[in-house]
Amino acid sequence: MTSRIARPVGKVTSQRKSLIRVVIFDLGLTLIDGHNQPFDHVRETLTAIASFKTAEGKPLRSCLLSDFAMATPPVTAQKVRALFTQYLGILDQTGLRPFFEPVQRRVTLSTQAGVLKPDRALFETALRRLRVKATLEECLFVTENAAHIKAARNRLHMSALQFRAAGSGHFDFDDWSQAPAMIAHLIDQRQDGNRHAAIKAYLAARDIELSSLAPTGKPGRFRLSGQMWCLVVLPGFADLQAVHVSVPVEGELISGSKGELHSRVSRPTEEQIAEATAFVGSLAAHGQIAQRGAIRSAGATHEIATDDNGRRRLVRKRFSAL
């Protein structure tokens, strides 16, 4: 679905001190939990920022930095390679490796620099491996570690965002669906493409597919319209026991001072859900939903597609049943 997003209302301000060219991510307890499972919406965040541009209009670069384990003395190239291979095995388990290919350039371990975070030499090693011309002042570091955040900001003069999965204390965000908008805010608020991708990722995490966004006349506030994916159940049809159907919704989107987003969207009413259920039932009764595994379903205008989260969605194939 094509969506349109209006430019922000009011004066644009920026908190960044210099151009941000690179985003450096920590892995453990930042992108993944203690069981090596990605936190909710991490994949969507990495997908969104892969399309981001810098204030210069160049692709934003990203990489992964991890302490993991240090090679035991005497340190040899073979020991370092073995640790890197072991780390890549863990990265494979998380399912996040595709976001950091080629790993020989976009993944850096402390053992490869001989120092631990937040040592300057480790970050500089990551930039050299990434083969990007950027200073630390042009980097954004994302981690859950409060001490590393403080060192990055105060000693290395980097931009930094602190993630917190649980617990008390200061943090910048605790929901990864907020991260794209906050990163976009730090990079350049004038980059409509970044903002567009960030808003779509935020709303998608709330099962909303954006159709349009328009200013309300108040700074940072927008009227939104879209489609919310809602679960309907049709017991009489074996292939339609639990299917998500899009239902029109409207609401308001609010952008905070750090770029964080808040939405006020009314969920579809019982009447709307009942209408959507009846619609799906009618399509099924008239053979307009393609059968699972069928090579060709004559007359089918819709089909069931599985999204990245394993949910079965009713999507239109074409408008005509001919």
C-alpha cells in the first residue's frame, strides 16, 4: 500500500552535534536477550534503518560491535579467528546475521582489537573494518550498558541511545519499534524517507498499515489513516480458522522531542469485526480465496499469505474474478 506523509509542522531542531554516518549496535541484551533471541521489533528496526540516508543523502552505514570473549595469551591469529567463527555461530542462531553481511566488514569483536568496550581503539577498529571514512563524533552507538553510554557520550563524543529491556533507571527507549524514529531524528529530521520508514515500522508493530498522514496544525501532531490487521475466525472453513483481515482505522500520531512516537488509534468496533468476518465468509463461499497448495485457483481474487511474524493474512490478488 502506498502512503503519503506530510512534512512536520513548526520549527525543526536537532540534538545532534555533527553529521551521523554510522550506527554501531551492541548485541547481547541490546538486540538479543539472555537466551539469544532478538527482542520484539528488532528485525523491523534493522530493516527500516537499512534504507536510511545521512544528512548528505548517502546511505547510512551500520555495524555490530561486541566484547564476546578475549583470546587467551599468547594471542594468535588462529585463536582470534576461532572466536570469530564461534561468535558467528551465535549470530546465526539469532537470525540476525543477514542484517550484518558481509560479516568480515560489519562485525567487530573486542578480541580483534585487543581491548574491551568502551575503549576508543575498539570503535576505531570497527570503523576501519567497515571501510568508512567517519570519526567517532559521526557515529551513533546503541547499547543497554549505562557505563558504555556515558563513556561514549562524554569521553568519545559519540551520539548514543540506551536501550533498557526491563528494570529501573534512565534509558532512552525500551521498545525497539521506537528506535527507527529516534535514530531518524538524530540523523536529520529533514530526511522524509527516513521518517517515512520509521513511522511505518512503528505502526506496523501495532498491526497498522499506514495509508496517509497529515498535519493537524499543531507541531508534532498528525492525523493518520490506515488499515489495522485484525483476527477473524471462521469455524466452518478449515483453511480459515484464524486469519487476519485489514480494517480501516483513523487516529493521531504524536512525535516527541527526541523523535519518539505515540499513537492514539481507536481499535475496530465489534460491528466492524463482524462485517470483516462476514466478508471473508462470503469470499470463501464463492471460491474467491485461493486454496492452500493450489497451483491455480480460477476465480480467486484473494489468498492467504504468512507474514514475517507467522500470522496468516488475507491479501488481494486482483480485483476481477474473471
